[in-house]
Amino acid sequence: MSLFPNVPKVQYEGRGSKNPFAFKHYNPQEVVLGKTMEEHLRFAVAYWHTFVGSGSDPFGVGTAVRSWDSLSPLDKAKARVEANFELMEKLNIPFYCFHDVDVAPEGATLAESFKNLDTIVALLKDHMKSTGKKLLWNTANLFTNPRFVHGAGTSNNADVFAYSAATIKKGLEVGKELGAENYVFWGGREGYESLLNTDMKLELDNLARLLHMAVDYAREIGFDAQFLIEPKPKEPTKHQYDFDTATTLAFLQNYGLKEHFKMNIEANHATLAGHTFEHELRVARINGVLGSIDANQGDMLLGWDTDEFPTDLYSTTLAMYEILKNGGLGRGGVNFDAKVRRSSFEDEDLFYAHIAGMDAYARGLKAAAKLVEERVLDEIVENRYRSFREGIGADIVSGKATLKSLEAYALQLNQPIKNESGRLEQIRATLNEIIFSV
Ligand code: XLS
Ligand code: CA
Ligand code: CA
């Protein structure tokens, strides 16, 4: 029985198609720079927004109309599994991602929660087997339940730390059972509201202890997923410890965790941190830790995590450029951690939203491939830094130069020193031409 009877299978029809249930750019088998679009993009559905999100906000209850609304908690969970695989099938999306509580209802005790999870995981496994769909990542929700009011791994309450550890242990077992490609740690309430009552050092030490335990346990059970840590600067706490990529990297390095983790970079978290998405991707890339992305976008007029479906071609192009320069995402993928607007409350909107996001990324991929192929930015950057390939610049880069040798050089320089224009407006015009040509 179909849960989305009004939605046909979505196919690629190409540019100019007026069919709202068709891709205009995402052509899975089309080869771009030696790989198919499907291989480059590795799209994933985010279970929490697409099947659990209701459209509620602080001023109003949910608006979404779903066929499973009136079912009991466990039946609802089962219906959502059906919905997940039907949506993935119709949209030709190969992966999905979930938090434990997205897929199965919490019980009155931890043991009951585990039991519910086991029931649904068995169902997910059956569906994965019969459809060939895969799990990009799973994670533990350590932030919604009131027990996490003071954090999870960074809580002042050791019982909460223990509960969180047990939940992660189960998450790793579930990931192994379902063959997850990655396992995500997003620091839900790992942060603080005020230093007045916070032992920051102990909280960070404990967070690192928890992550080390997870690394050890994954090894013990032979779960070989890539571990990902997802930065975010604020929300829900005023100050999240994993503020941005650079901060998270320093934390991982300080605690001897860097070799075990890569980053899951979310566009909206980047902009909340005062960075562009491509900035965060670049920092991760040059440090060898770009693992996966949460594809969405924020609203520059709003200061919170609006998690909108990505439609901004500049952002998808520059993001795909970083990903191509990274040699791809490896085991990672492009996860639509995005929700339809509250006013888009019909089932069909879930499909239109994914089509919009997939086309925006496919087009971003094509534009980025052109930038790479034609070496547009490479040439600009190589030319701009050419002074470091010869003479004094080459001495600096090779380590030959000292303050003394540089002083001697600087003293004989003609004044004023000559600089060249950065040509930014011209470069942006070129970028415009490329984005609109593909
Ligand atoms: C919340 C985060 C979260 C993570 C997974 O802002 O984006 O959904 O991706 O826990
Ligand atoms: Ca996210
Ligand atoms: Ca988010």
C-alpha cells in the first residue's frame, strides 16, 4: 500500500521540463569528471525532518498532514519506515540518516527504549535488504529528553553521563547491524549557558572521555564506520563547545582524537558561526577532515537554525567545488538535514523540497566541475601567489629565509612596494557566467 499515492516516480527530464515531479539537473548516471552524479553526490534523507517533523514552532502546533498521524507510537514508527523507503525509492535517493528516537518511540526505561529500537531496526534491515538502500549514518539523540537539561557527556550529573554512554553504545551496535557508513556525534546540549556555574575543563575532559570510549567500543565490536563530529556554534545552548570546524579540530587534537574523526559540516551551522559554508568546508579540507555534509541553508535575516532545503546555487557550487577538490566525500554524502516550511504542510511538499535540493546540488556539481576542469580559480590563485615560487618568496616557503636575510632583502626594496589588484568583481562575474551556463 502506498503512503504517497499522489506522487509518481521522479525521473530526470532535463532543463526546460515543466513537470514538478521531475529532475531538471540531477541525472544520476550522467558522468561528471569521471564519476556518475550518483557517485559524487550520495544523497541522503534526514529521517527526523522528513518523517517526524510536524511544522510546530514556538507559536503554534504542527501543521503537517501525514497519513500516520493518528496511529499509536509503535505503529506510527512502523508506518514511517514504509514512508522512508517509498520516498527514497520514488526520489532515487540511495541513503538515509536517523537519530535513535526518530525511528522508535522511547520507552519508560532504557531497556524498553532499546527493545523498541530493536523492533524497528529489524524492520529497517529487512527493507534495506529488499531495496538496496543504505544507511549513511545514525546517531544518538542526547538532547530532547529532559534528562539532558544540563548536557549529556558534559552534564554535571554522572548518572546522565552513564545514561548517555549506554545510549551511544547501543547506537554503535545499531550502526553495525545496519552497516552504517558513518556514525555522527553532534553535541546537542554539549555547551553551557553561563560560566558562573560551569566547570569548563571537567566538561571538556569528560566529553573527550566519552568519545574515546566510543572509539574503543567500535573497535571492540568491529564497527568500522567513519566517526563524524558535527560543529555548531549555538542553539540549543548559548555556547556550544563544538563551535565551528577550527574549534572542534583543536579539541580533537588536544585530546588525541583527531585520527579517529572527520567532520560532518552543516551549511546552516556554518552561517550561524559567522562563516560561509565554503569556509567551513575549506578549513576541514585543508586539515584532512572533510567527511560529510548536511546540505541545507539558513536565512541571513534570521539568527537561528532554519534548516531550509538548499536552493542557493552560489552556495551549492562553492560547496561542490570544495568537495571535488577534496577528491570527494569518501564514505560521506550529501544529507538533506532540511525541513519543509511550516506552510508547506502536504506530503507532496516533501518531494518538491528534495527535488529542489537535489537539482541545486546537481547544478552546483556541474558548475564546480567546470571550475575545476577549466582551472578557473586555480589559475587565479596560482597567479596571485606566484611571488612565492621564485626569489625571496621561494626562500620563505622552503624555510631558507630568516628574519636577518629578510631584513637585508627588505632594506634594498624600492619604495613604495608594488601590489596588484585582487580583481574580485571580475572573478565574480566569471563565476556568474559559469553557474548560469550549466
Ligand atoms: C541540529 C543538528 C542535528 C545533527 C544530528 O542542529 O543539525 O540534527 O545533524 O544530530
Ligand atoms: Ca545537522
Ligand atoms: Ca541544523
